[in-house]
Amino acid sequence: MSEPQLSLGRRGFLQRATAGVVGAAALGATAADTARAATAATSSGPVPTTTGSGRVIAFEGPHQSGILTPPQAAATFVSFDVIAPDRAALRDLFAVLTDRVRRLTAGGPAPATDLASAPSDSGTLGPVLPADGLTVTVGVGASLFDEQRYGLGARRPAKLTAMPVFADDDMAHSTELHGDLSLQLCADSRDTVAHALRDIAKHTRGAIQARWKIDGTHSAPRPSGAPRNHLGFKDGIANPDTTSGAVTDALVWTHGGRDGEPAWTEGGSYQVIRIIRMLVEFWDRVSLDEQERMIGRRRDSGAPLDGSAETDIPGYQADPAGLFIPMDAHIRLANPRTKATASQQILRRGYNYERGLDTDGNLDLGLVFCCYQQDVSRQFAAVQARLAGEPLVDYISPTGGGYFFALPGVRGPHDSFASGLLAE
């Protein structure tokens, strides 16, 4: 027998959410204080009453965690359609989402449940929930800002649009595109990510409906430095310096009141997610020399073809004809390292994925490409335009994803996600 449909009205949604809010309160001051006490993006010290890695990543702040946070071992990206019936229910959704994420990222004992009631927690992590380096980054898509549902059209972030289909994309029949709301869940263990998503889904039932989902893994450095993707090359070497506030203010964070951005967007960031399949059966037949010339780096060390170490900066000015690093090499097109393109850098946060076999028996492996930036048009789209037609397109196939706006951070115990967006 199918499960009866739950009411979508505000009262029904609040009744379903009450258990989650009470559960968060039942943790008491200890877990909440532990989260607020984290003085850096990560903490390596042991956390009492938790298991797992023992890391607590601060939830509150001007920006969401999971953006500048160094990538954790496991990630899940989920896109949702929002089905909350009205703006009041939408506000309730974000309030409940805030409570759940606050509790999950803090860790601590799961609320007790009497034997006559459904368990307050799935139990998949045991009676004590580990913080385990968990971050949950919340974004909103352009479709949330239509006037028909919630009347938010005038508050849409200035640069937020639906992701277009680019020249080399394979998205004609994709079901993994766009969405009203995105969640990026990352943690030091896969089961912590799965537990968090299950908890959020339980407490937001009737307000959001999953549209698409993909899991990723952040590979360990082999032997050191940046991790490798499924093509065997190191990925993410040339990211901007996220320890510099001047750099992140110029490249990552949006500034309310500037460049047409609504005031509420202060501290947010534009998120791009791309599901990029890698055609590894074909790639594995290509000579090492050709592979390296397509990428522009040595496969073993990650060094640019004119260098000897991964961290060496390619000398494009000394190689104007592309004798060492071809003019159409991926790294040269993606980041020409000129004064004119300095403001186009993006902050990459990618994860490898593996999804078994396709209908032809080929391996379905690839990259969940994720990046953050201040302006999608100026940054990601400009990079994508330069990459159009590069030799690598014969071996990769972008199949889905979307553009989202990562909301500003939750600034205190009485704040919530989207509070500025939904302010009266």
C-alpha cells in the first residue's frame, strides 16, 4: 500500500518539521557551543561525544562553509524542485533546513525516542552523531525567482540565470539539469554524507522534491599535491589563493549593492555544477605524449610541460608560439595567466564520480565539476568560451548540472538561510 500524501499546507509542513526543531533543541548547549567554538574552517582537535574524524567545521559566519573549506573525502550534490505552496511555507522550509544543518554539523547524541514513536534519527551513525567534517552548502536556482509562486522576481541575484547548453555539451536528453535549490553535502566519511541527506529529506518532506543527485569522491594525493581525476592527471592545481581576503573578495564573494546585486546577496557566491563524463576507454588508447600535450602538464608529476614541479607557473610569455605548451592545451586555454584574464579565475572544488556501466557496457566515470565565483558570466562562462573545441572535447562529455547562487552565511543563533532574501 502506498504511503498517504502529506498535506502541503503551512500547518502540515510545520507539524512535520516540529520533530526536527525539537530534536535540534534536545542536543542542548553542548553541541551548539562546540560548533560556535570552532575558530577556523577546520578543527583537528578531538570532539567529545562524537566519533568519525572528530572535525567540527563552523556553521555560522558571514559565508557558508563548504566553499573555501578544503574539499572533504566524500560529497553529494543534490538539486531539488521546491514544492512549498506559498512564501510563508518557503520561509518555514529554510528555517527547518537551518535547524537541521546546524544540528548535523555540530554532532552530538541523537535525541531519545520512546518505544511507541518513530525514531528521531535513522540510526545509521549510531546513537552519537559525528560532526565528521560535515558541511552543507545551500544554493538557489534562477527558477525559484519566478513571479508566479513566491513573488521573488525583483530579488533575484543579478547574475543568476539557468545554465545554457554549451557547444560541446551532451545534454539534449538530460534529466540532470537545473533546479530551484541545491545542496552540496561534504564530509570526511561517505556514511556521514548519506545520513545528513536522509535527515534533511525526512524533515523537509512536502516542501522540496529531489530532481537529480550525484555522489563524488575526493581522491587522496598520489603521491602528493593535488588529487588526480579519472584521466590520471592532477586536478585543481591553479586555484586562487583562498587565504587572501583580497583575492576572495575580488573573485569569490558577491557584494550587495554593487554591480546591480540586491543588498541581501552580501557574502554569497555563484555556484556552477557540471557533470562531466570521461570517456576513459578511448582515452586509455591515446599515447602519453598526446595526453600530456592536450592537458599541458606531465601526467606523473603534474608539472607544466615547460617546468619540473607541480607548483611551477607556466611560462606562456616565453613560449608565444606554443612550442612547449601547445596553444590549445587545456591549462593554457583555461587560465592564460594574462592581466586581462586575472579577474576570470574560478575557485574549483571538484570530485570524481563512478556510476557503474552505461547501456553499452562502458564505464561511467567522470568529474563532478564544481566552482564558485563572483560573476558566472565574467568567470566560468568566459573560461568555457575559450575551451570550446579544445582537443580534450573528444574524450569528455558534459551531461548535466546547473547554475545556483550559494546563499550568504547564517550569522548567528537567531538567523537562518535566506533570511535576507525573504525579509518582509
